[in-house]
Amino acid sequence: MTHLRRCRVLRAALLVLAFLAPPTLAGIVTLYCRLQGTDLLDPAAIRVPAPAPRLPATAKRLAVIVAGNRGTEITDTLPLLELLEESEAFEVRVVAPERTLSPFKSSAIAGSGLDFYPDLSFADYAEFAGDRAPDLIVIPYLTAWRTADAAVVPWIRAHAGPATTVLSICAGAEVAAATGLFDGHEATAHAPLLATLADRHPAIRYRGDVRWVRDGRRISSGTLTAGLDATLAAIDALAGRAAALRAAAATGYRHVRFLDDPSSPTTGSRLGIALETAFRWERTRVAVVVEDGVSETSLAAALDVPAATMTTDGIAVAATLAPIRTRNGFRVMPRDDDRNLGRYDAVVRPAALAGYDRAVEQLASTHGGPMARVAAQLMNYPVEDLELGGGPPVGVTMALRALLLGAAGVVLARLLMRSCPDRA
């Protein structure tokens, strides 16, 4: 009897293992292949000489967005450049360690399908501005700030003068904290990083459930699109409310209420997206058609909102593989030319999207309302007043795939165990 009970317990344990093993293995393999795929698009393979640096400086306030040569988050950068330029109060330059073709990264920390040329290298900056300190330094998330782009930390520290306002965006809070410039100040950051940053940097007083925090000449934003609100707050502080409202109107950003009330609870489950990421083996490829004069905000939205699904790859496509000038003269590089549009699942034109609202609505039309809402939630973008439609909750179909894989594992295990029946 004891032997029979042990055999039954062992069989039950084997069946549980057989149920869990196939979906676990499938999820791991899918994630591994997906991560491997993020490096397939290498900007170094595009042999185009770097354009000359954008010189000289004017009498306007100088805003510097610090970028990395190995990865800069696109929503942390392009929309902020447009807001600052459209305020008519700033001259904006994107500065990186080297003036060489560099990749934008997406909200999924994969390649965004778009590359860019920094306006200035660190060496160029001295010719551009001499010993002038920027009025505003913007620090987006840089994926290699600890390694290949480590020079950004001492550069920021050396160029932040006594009158410089420093603005950290989303996970760029890691870089900002490393400079020491936020010590003794209140700040916020990408929500999942708050506890870690608070432990590593006890001299900084971190706050959650806010889109932005201002403490003197230190301003910081929460997750992703909260950077738009923090940038408007910086414009408001340095150039006045009229300039901030002008910038918001020019870029189609409606949520100016956050200028006066930055509170915003961080909520939501990521289970559905986790299931989609692990078990949706097929990928959607979207061609984002880029032309001279494209809005920086619309371009970032067209690429980054679909990326937040973790299952969609946006690729910038143009008539030729040559630098494109955005609305405010920033130079970006597409990854493909329009002769290959037939290879994509969908084609999107940023000019027709006009910012994050339209990008979310476009996603709802192709991926369903629930996925659009989840993507907007991950982007930290408010969509309560948008009509996005219905559909099954995100992850339901993928949960069924996981269950079927588990059931197949159990059936196979039972077939194998038939050759070893219970014995008294």
C-alpha cells in the first residue's frame, strides 16, 4: 500500500511537471528569440557619412538633449525636442559622445526601427557654445550609459552650471542620479525603478504616483509620456505658461491639465502583455513611412506605441536610404526603402497620425481596443476619452495556447506512463 501511494504521488508530480514544462519552455524560447532579434538591425551597416554639426548657437535659451550612441529611448527624446522648439523659447541640440549614426530604442527596449544623427558630439559642443552652460539639460533613458556611453555622466556633471535646469525623463533617472546633481532634491522616475533607485540613492527623495516633480532647478518625469508633461513644466518654469501652451498646441498634446496637477496613480496589470510576449510566436511588421518635415512627436508615436505591445516591430521606411530632416531640422535615418512596402503587414504614415492620440487609435484598429489600452497604459498615456472599441482581454488567446501546450504535455506523459502501471 505504501508503494502504491508513493507511485501515485510520483505520477501526479510528473503530470504537473508535464503540464508546466511545455508552456514554460515555449515562453523561454520565444523570449530568447525575440531578444536576439533586437540586434539584427544594426545602424553601423548603413554606410552614410555623418552630416556636419548644426552650428552656430543663437541668443535663445539653449536646451541640450543628451543622447547615447548605443541606444536612446525614442519617446524620451523626439517629442521633447519638438515641444522645446515649438515653444519658440529654445534652441535645441541633441548631443552625444560621438556624432555618428545611432539607434533609437523603443518602449520595449528593442530597436525602434529608426536611427539618428546627433546634432553635436561632445567635442563639437565647445565649438558650438564655447564655455556657455546650457539653460536646460534633458536626460532621456540611455540603454548603455554604464558601458559604451558611460562618458555621458561626467559630461552632464561638467556642463550643468549654477543656472542650468536639469530634466530627467523616465528611466533616465538612473543617469541623472549617477551624476549626483539630484542629491538633496525630490524626484520621480520610471515607476518600476522607484524602489531600486531609492535604495541606491538615499540622498534623493523619490516620489511615486506623479507624472513629474519639480524641486528648484531639478525636474523629473515618471514613465515615458510623462516626459511630455515634465518638459512642458520646464518650459513653463523657464519661459512662461504661454510658451508651454503654445508648444502643447503645436504638437497636438491635449493633456495640459498636468501642468497644474501632476498627480497620476500608477495602476494596471502586465499579465496580458506577458502572455502575449511569451506565446504570440507570430510578429506584426509595420512600415512607418518617413518624409522630410515629419513631426518629431508623430514619428515617435508611430514607432513607439505599437512597440509597447511587445509583439509589433515598426520600421522606418523612406524613398531612399538617406538622412531625413524632421520638422525642426533633426536628422534621422530610415531602415528600409519604399520598394519593400509589400513585405510589411501594415503601412503607417506619421503625418496622418498627428501624435499619440491617433497612434493609439491606429493600434486599436489593427490590434483591438484592449491591446491599445494596455499599450497606452504601458506608455503612461491617458486615453480615457478616446473611443477605442472592445474585444477580448489582452492575453486570453495566448493563455489558451499555454493551456493547450500544457494539455499536450500531459497527454504525452500519460502515454509514456502506460508502460509503467501501478503495482501493489
